Amino acid sequence: MGDRERRLREEARHPYRPLRRFVYVALGGSGVLGALVFSAQLLAGKGNVSLIGNLGLQLAVIAATIWLLRRDRPSV
């Protein structure tokens, strides 16, 4: 089986995998950036209850993105 045929069969079994991975990485990057901003605000002493909640949400987005990327990883 040629390389092209193997890639086409893989794409037929898992359609839109590259697009899903791009979206996951974009969401993860957004979560990391948000977590950095909220962490900096917290370290600067501007912390309140909503800031801690927002930081928790960003960390949850990062964790969800890691889980989705691992779940979508190709089986070897």
C-alpha cells in the first residue's frame, strides 16, 4: 500500500482530525494566555473572588484541551 493510499485511508477513518487539532491548540493557547494574565493580576495583588474563579476556568480549559488532544491522538 502506497503512502498516499495510507494517508487517504487514515483521513477516511478520522475525518477533520487536522482541523480539530488546530482548534484544540488554539483553545489551549487561549487558556494559557488567559491563565498567565490572571496569574499576573493575582501576583500583583489585584485578586478578588471573580479573579480566582476566572483563573480556575482558564486552568480547566487547559486541562480539557490536553484531554482532547490525548483522546484524538492517532493509535499506533
